[in-house]
Amino acid sequence: MAPSARPEGDGAVEDGRIRLSSGRGRWVLAATVLGSGMAMLDGTVVNVALPTLGAQLDAGMSGLQWTVNAYTLTLAGLILLGGSLGDRFGRRRIFLIGVVWFAIASALCGLAPDIEALIAARALQGVGGALLTPGSLAIIQSSFVRDDRPRAVGAWSGLGGVAAAVGPLLGGWLVETVGWRWVFLINLPLAAVVVAVAVRHVPESRDTAAAGRFDVLGAVLAALALTGVTYGLIQEGAALLALVPGAALGVAFVLVEMRRSPDALVPTGLFHDRVFSAINVVTLVMYAAMGVVFFLLVMELQVAAGFSPVAAGSAMLPVTALMLLLSAPAGELARRVGPRMPMTLGILLCAAGMAGMSRIGPGASYVIDVLPPVVVFGLGLSAAVAPLTATVLASAEERYAGVASGVNNAVARTGGLLAVAAVPSLAGLTGDAYRDPAAFASGFRTAMLACAALMAVSAVIAFLAVRRNVLARPEAREPESRPHCAVNAPPLEPDDKPRTP
């Protein structure tokens, strides 16, 4: 499916696709990186402000968890609908609506008078994120020529990862200088830049074959299921009361999606591809561990190790530098040799980094205790994220670019959402634990070891399940042995994609 408007100038090639090396290609990449980076930045910039805003708004540990998870909850619950809206009404259009929505909700967060108002505004922020995040990847997939997509996705992953990693440093500086409210208000000028660039340079694209009704019931069931499960994991004494209905709604969502094809929020044909299914399982487990690390590490450095907000935020700068330098080459390497080994080795490096972080505690030295595991973690992310993201998009039909991106983003956010809700409590981080350095350090150690184990599981799944190189050019792919039914037709070739009815 080609973009609806043919790009002009030095970026035009056959079928209206853009070269990444062209002037217009760089502007398109800049718009998508800035937009999605704004959402990624907000996912981490808030974490370093949690101890300060918790003290000023008189919030307990559950209030801090909800400050993070209210955003993730609506983002994960609605991101599938955001991808479908982009495919139907135009990916650039929905992307821009999401950016503006996100900016307005950020202003409400910055003006929140209490923790309850802040949590509500964070939930609204997640709605904006659900509209803009899948659109950014879908724009890349539909705008660039095939050979340039892995490098574009790699650059998107690396620069977006930079935004996520710079977040704690920026948040620490804002907390120490102008106050925690500017952690949210900083999004307003960023949003203005994204809108200006996207309106001028990003071509519109959509799924011209999209028809039928939107699966509103599926979106509602997904959001309610995640809400129930998250509430049950965070709120003490509410586990069975909320977990059981949440799980039941999750089952209902799956059943509804299976019966509503082709109008389902998640086309079941996507999961006929074994690689697509496997890589989403890898994403779920991997991002569950990452979510806990980004939530707890900057708090541990402030609460237990005695770092200032700026010092705690700057601890992640090596991750920023490594992802900026290595993510794009990692995407190109994955295209050449296949995503299996870069992804597996990268995830194992992340696990090693998390295990090393468990040593951080009272009196920790940055050079001895913090820097080495952070560098290992950054190397792992640089090697794994770009191949993972490119594999998700390449294993789905191009007409489902927005939905496939939405599914993978929803899976990633859901993993982080559930882990941030469950792991701190299981590790003993409840009540006012963030006010007690010794108690917080003990719980942090347990949580990091649990995250390292989750990462190792994710690496094993990637190694066993991702066997074919879906990133190679069609003529370069090796045939895959697969069973087929006894009908008067040849088996599917590797490039044939199952289609939804």
C-alpha cells in the first residue's frame, strides 16, 4: 500500500516511497522520533520526580505506582484502537491529534493540586500517547523504501531510547531548579515543534482497504481488563476482588476478537505468523523487566544511595550514548544476519546489567557500583531493541502496519504496567517504603534479581522461536519448512502472509 500523497523532491522513488538519506526522509524520521520520543521521555522523566512529588502531595507508594501506571494503563488499553484509527483515517492525522492531546493533558498534570488529580491527568496523557505512538512507527513503515526500513527503525529506536534515557537527567534537573511540575510542562514546546515539522514534511498514508465498523467493544474490554488486573496488583486487600474480574474480562476480550474478524481490533490473521506471535511474547517479558528498572533505579539512587535528583538522573546517560551510537547499526546488522542472535545476545546483556544493579545500595559509588551494570544494560538495549521492533513490523502484512505496531506497543506497555504493579509489592516495597532507605534497598535488590530472571526467560524465547530472517530481501530469504493441509495447492512460501477473512 503506497502513501496517499507522493513525496516531492529528492525523496521520491518508485511507488512514492522515500529514501532515508534524502532531505525529506530525514524530516520524516525527525517528526516520528520527536513525537514518539515525547511519549517515551514522559515515561521516564516522571520517575526521578516521584520522591519529591510524593512528599509534596502526601502520597504513599501506591500513589507513586498509580502516577506511573495510570499513564501506562490507558496507553496500553487504547493503543490498538489508535493504530486502527491511523490505518483508517490517516496515520499523520491521528498522529497529530495525539500530539496535541498529549500536550493538553501534560498541562493538566503540571497544574494538578493533589495526587488524585495528577493520576487522572496522567490517564488522559496515556490516551494521547495511544494515538501518537503507533502512528510514528506506521509512518516509517509506509513512507520509506523497504531496504531503508530496518535502518530507519533502528534510528527511531535509538533516538527514542535516547529520549527515554535522557528523561531521568532532565527530570532531575527540573526538580532541582524549577520544581517537579515542569516535568510535565516541558512537553508543551516539544509538541509545538512536532506539529510544525509533521504538517510540513510527513506524507499522509492509510490502509485503503480498511472497511467495516470499529471494534469499540474490544477496546473497552481490553481497557477494563487491564484496569482490574492492575488495581488488584497494586491495592492491598483488593487482589481477588479485582484480579478475578480483570482476568475474566481479558478472556472475554480474546473471545470477542476471535469472533469479530475482520472488524476485530486485533486481526487474528496477524498471529498466524509464528515469528510475529513469538516476538510479542519476547516483548511482553522483556519490557516487564525494563519497566521495573526504569521505575525503581532512580528512586533507589535517591532514597538509598543518597544521590541528588540530577545525579540519579545522570546515571542513565551511558544508556543514552550507547543507544544513539549503536541502535541504527544494530538494525542493519539484523537485516544482514537475521534478528535472532543480535536480539538474544542483547537481551542476555540486559539481564547481566540488571543482576549487577542489585548491588546498588547505601553508600554506593557511581563509578564502581552503578556505571558498570548501566553500561552493560545499555549495550544490551542497543543490540536488542532495533531488531525486535523491525522484526515485528516485517513479520506482518504492510496493510496492517498501524495495527501491528499498536499490538507490539500494547504488549510492551502491558508488560511494564503489570510488572510495575506487581514486582514492587512482591519485593516488599509497599506503604511508605520509599521513605525508609534500608527497607527500599532490600526490596530493590530482590526486584532487580527478579527482573534479570525475566530477561533471561525472554532471551531463551527469542533464541528458540525466531528462526527465519524476516528482515532480508524477499529473494534472499531461505525457504522455511512448514506443515500444510492436504489440499490441492502448494504450501505457503515464506513471504506469503495469512490473510484475515
